[in-house]
Amino acid sequence: MDNEDKIKLFLRNLLGEDINDTEINKKVEELKKLAFEEWVEWITGSYRPNSISENITDRIFKIYIFLKGDIPKIEELVNYFNIPPGRARYIISVMKYGGHPKLKELGRKKLKSLLEEAIEGKEEDETITPFIEKALLDELAFIEHEILHKDKNMEYEKYKELEGRRSFGLECSMTVKSAKLIIDKIGQLIGET
């Protein structure tokens, strides 16, 4: 298997088997461009990571932001990048608390989409129990704080954390009405409204 085939296999695994050949070829070119830009930055001295850890984190960040358009998951870093689980948690934590606007926006959009899907066809007084990934739990708590304390919205009912391994995420219980308030707040934060 040549390098091009290895890259295609890697991207197919990362992006999903349903990606077509035209899209995969485009993603291969985008990955090559990212690699070339990294090399140019290093050669010219315009950017050089201070450690191997920073270099790996930067690479994963770029792959997820520019190629996948999603936030990374621990199991993906373990399975596709051959990174030990503890290190994968650390990398995600560094990315999450680095506060990069694009990563924050992707997380908010993902949370919004997840809640929109969970409330579809349900009445306002019904309760939903979506599974919220660990990377999105802090964002959910931040948005709840914004609604309750900044907006002083008394119609909002706090969500409850239910079951799950916190390292991966938790099932949360909330009313459809509260989920709609979260969705609206996310829309405001990402500039949709």
C-alpha cells in the first residue's frame, strides 16, 4: 500500500465510510496542504512548536477543524492516531481549554444540532434525555449559566446529569422547553440570530 492509499484509508476511517471518492480525493489534497504549510512554517521559522506534545496537538486540531469539521473524541484519537487514552484526554483538554473560537463554534453547533434532533416532534412539556459528549458538557453548563444568570430567564429549568462515564459523556435530562431555550441561546452565541 503506497502513501496515498494509506492517507485515503486513514481519512475514510476518520471521516466515515460513506464519504465518496471525489470528497476523499479533495480531503487528501487538503491534508497535503496542511502538511506542506506546517513544513513551510517550520523551515521559515514563522512557527515552531515548543514540544512534541504541542506539535501533535496542533496537527490534530487542524485535522479536526479543517478536514473533519468536528471536535475530537478520545476514542477517535486512540483508534485513528494511535494515541494512548490518557494522552488523548490531555490533548482534548488542551484544545478545549485553549479557547480557540473555531473549536468553540463547532462545539456549540454540534450541541445545537444534537438538541434539535432530540426535541423533534416532541411537546414543550416532554422530557428528553440526550447523551452529551464530555467535550460538550462544559459548554452546556456555560450556556445554562448564561440563560439563568445573564439573561435571568426564569422559564428555564436546569438540566440533570444522569448516567454515563463522565470521561466520555453523560445522559442528561431536560424539558423540551429548556432545550429550545438552549438552542436559541446557542444561535445567539454563534451569530445565527
